[in-house]
Amino acid sequence: MCLAIPGKVIEIKKDDITVEYPGEKRSAKNVGLDIMKGDYVLVQARMIVQKIPKDEAIECLKAWKEIKS
């Protein structure tokens, strides 16, 4: 099983999206979602599978930080 944590979209070049996570940046593909810079997304297998509300993303990232420390 794979866990997805929210990442913030920081760059968009057509369907190539750069997503920032705590401590790293990764590339992902957008396959038809309405994604804008600043949105929070979930990525699986290098594909954006869901856009999530900012407040939910921040809450999840806080919980992830607590688990990692």
C-alpha cells in the first residue's frame, strides 16, 4: 500500500507539473484536472489523481510532520 501526502503545485508546463512536498520537489503529469499554481494535489505513480482543498492539505501536512518527528 502506498500513502499519498498532499503537495503544492509550484510550476506548470503544459501537462508537466512540479509539486513541492516537505523537503523535496517532484514532477507529475496532469491528465485532465483543472490544476493551477498554488493548488494542493495528491499524486500516485507520478500522476495527479486529485485536487484537494488547501485547509485539508495543511491539516494533513501538520499530521504528517508530527508522525515523522
